[in-house]
Amino acid sequence: MTRFALAPMSSGLRLLTWGLFGVPLCMLGAALVARPPIGSVLGGAFVFVALLYASVWFVFRPTYFAVGESDLRIVWPARSRVIPREAIVRARVLSHDEFRRTYGWGVRIGAGGLWGGFGLLQTSQVTFSMWISRLDPLVIVELREGRPLLLTPENPGSFVEALGSAPRAER
């Protein structure tokens, strides 16, 4: 099985992520100096936001993608998804500009900005299951059934090649 880490974040997403870390830190700082009941409310808000950030890291942001002879695995710290090879129609690499020309603008549904974009991406043509950490290059994995995948593995060309070279079931 060949592992492909989630690609490093683009500069814009890295800056946005660092900026978003300031939100709970400001809440915590304000909670520590505010008088009751304001301090308690801010402390509760800090805990809520911290749990939300943890859920993005453990549940929504994949750690790596693994291509095996019989499947593609998307692996998160707290779960994994296995897609049989026979369910994959094709995989291809697209630049951000090619994606925009082909699919147009999209609306993200899910987590976005904190370590990347994870969830669904609704375009005028199709809804993708999305796990991205940058906007260029992108990998689209088309499935026989269900939503196509929009991914950003490290070394996207090698990832697509590995998917193409794995044995496939007869159609």
C-alpha cells in the first residue's frame, strides 16, 4: 500500500489557519480577566470553539490517502473510509484554473479555512466530497456511484498514477 500525505497547506490557508487560532486564544484571555458571569460565558465559548477545532482535526481533516491493490483509503486520526478499486472510474489532476473553467464556482459545506477545506463542495454541475489543503493542483477521483472526490494528496501525479496502475476488476 502506497501512502500519500495530505499536501502541505497553501500560504493563504496557512495564514487563515494561524489567524483562526487567535479566536479561541482571545476568548480565553478575555475569560480569564472578565468578571462573572461574563468570564464564565467566554470560558464556555472558548471550550466550545476548542472542541470544534479538535473535531476538524480528528474527524474532518484526513492525515493521508493510501492506494492499495484492492482499494483507496482515506485515513483520519479517528476514522477511515475504504473505497474499493472497482468503484473508481478514473482519477485526474487539474489545476485550479482548469477546475474553475470546467466546474465554475463552488460553495463549501463543512469545515473551511482551518487546515484546509473538508466536507462538500457544491458547484453548478456536481457536488464533490472534498478534502483539500490547497487550491492547486487538485485531484478528482470519479466513482461509479456517489459523489466524486476532490483531494489534494502530496505528489498528485504519483497518486493518480498509483490509482491507475492498481489492478481493476472487470467491468
